[in-house]
Amino acid sequence: MARTAQRARTVTLCLLCTLIVGGIMPDITVAARVLKQGMTGADVRELQERLGEWGYALQLDGKFGPLTVAAVKAFQKACQLKVDGIVGTQTWTELGKSPTVTHTVQRGDSLYVLARRYGVSIEAIMDANDLTDEIIIIGRQLTIPTRQVVTATGQSLAAEAPPEQVYQVRPGDSASVIARKFNTSVPALAEANRLSDPNRLRAGQKLIIPGWQGNMPRFVWPVRGRISSPYGWRVHPIYKNRQFHGGIDIVAPVGTSVRAAANGKVIRSGYMGAFGHGVVIDHGRGVTTWYGHNSRLLVKVGEKVRQGQIIARSGNTGVSTGPHVDFRIKVDGETVNPVHWLP
Ligand SMILES: [Zn+2]
């Protein structure tokens, strides 16, 4: 019995040698690496590592269990392969590609917007494209070093489908206005809503906003005045380096009434370093508003405030070059351009 097994092994080895010599080995290598549920070993571990590079976090246990199957299926779906959970030649080929995506710069894009959309840092995009400053020209193709599977419009497919919000089109809205409001793009909106012509929207129409998690209240201006420094990249007036300005600076004489932009609850009121005497109001659903550089604070943490209520007197405290209110809106901790959200 043992001898028979021995002989069978020898025959197999010889057959293998013949095939190697005959140049058929590459096919055998590929065939041997077809992986499916239930398998274990170094190949499965390698698969799990590759999937990890694409943003599918898996335990590297070398066991092709249900979680690995789910990740393979999600990957196959994202790559438009046959979704069977079996790792064959095509799936290996796709896994071997570098997880980057090419993005053609469109009107309204900025490195900040792209970094947010693709979930990578601004520095990573600058490095990948040898950019020396943040200026990007419309039409330029950028390599985005994403570690996630993304569609052509930048929607992440790696994690679960992004939370979506329905937005009702208002009179005067256009696709580009809505895209700018939500830090998304017109193609992304068109795809999410299967719009054949995104330039033809009607008031009242409901649109799904891809990736949007917040739910903005209607705001009023905290003070009226000239905007001395807009939202976005700027050379810092004091530090003289390039910084992202997460708010708008509204010029207001010291002592001007600063009003709550919407109903909410005060979650911070006090000295906030460079932001000076500041107030933060929580409006629910992940939305907060920030008011900086005040001279006096008139509300306390925990207090409920109504839209238009006076919460502070403006000033010039913290790092500031003149009397103004630094007004910010954040959604889930990230700033958005307040101008798009103010009447
Ligand atoms: Zn500011």
C-alpha cells in the first residue's frame, strides 16, 4: 500500500517535471492558485493581504472563511468581474494592480475636495503628482493614491455603501451648485441619480447626495459684514505659510452682536487658543457651527439657543489681525464652505 502511494507520488513528480520542461508550468501555477471558500494556507493569507491593500480589512489568518468570501465578492463587484467569490486568474490580475485611480480635474475641484472625496491626504495627492503647490488646472489628470476601490466618480465601494441623503431641489439650484454645496461632483450626482442630463433639474425634484451624512438646517448670518478672508487655501496673515482656512472671516467692529446661525445647543463656550473666545453650537445630525475671536461670550455650555439669538459680542481675541468673526460650519467634524449654506 505504502509502496503504491510512493509510486504514485513519483509518477506525479515526473509528470510535473515533464510539464515544466514542456513550458506548461505557468498555467499550472495559475491553476494551483485558484482559491475558494474552505481553503487555508499561505496563498489565502496572501490573498487577504492583497485585499487589505485595497481597503478590505481582513484578519490575516490564512483561512478562506465567509468574511474573505464577502471581501472577494465586493472586490469582484467593484471591478466588474463575475461575482462568484472564487479567486481565479482575472481576480488575481485585478488584485495585482496598484490601487490608484485617475481623476480628471473639473471645475470646482480643489485638492481639499479631492482628498475628502477619495479619503486620502492632500500631501499624498501632491506627492503622487509631483505638485509643488495646491493649484490644479481643469482638465489635468491626477493620480489619486487611494487605498480603496473607487468608481470613476470617486465613490468608495470598499466599505459599505456610503450613507445617502435625499435633497430636494430648490428654485435656482443647478447640478453644479448642489455639487458644490455637498463637496461632490456633477458626474457623481448624475450617476447616483441616473440623471441623463444633470443640467435639467426641476425644483422639488429629489436627489440622492452620494456620501453625504449631514442634514443642514437653514442658517442665517451670524453678523453682517464684508468677508475679509474666504474659505479655502490662503497664506496665513500672521504665520505667512499656506494654510487651509476652515471658515470665513466676517469683518465686524468690536462689540457687534454675534447671533446663532440656527437653533441648537451650546457645546463649547470659552477661550479656544488661536480661535480666541469662541462658541460652538451643536445643531444635531453631526452639524456644528463655530464662532471665533469674540470679546465677550453670552452663553454657557449646555444652553439651548434659538436661531438669531445673541450668543457673543465680536472682538479680536486669539490669533487675529483685526476685529472679525471667524464663522465655521462643520459636518461630522469636517468643515464645509459656509457661503454655500448662508442665504
Ligand atoms: Zn478665520
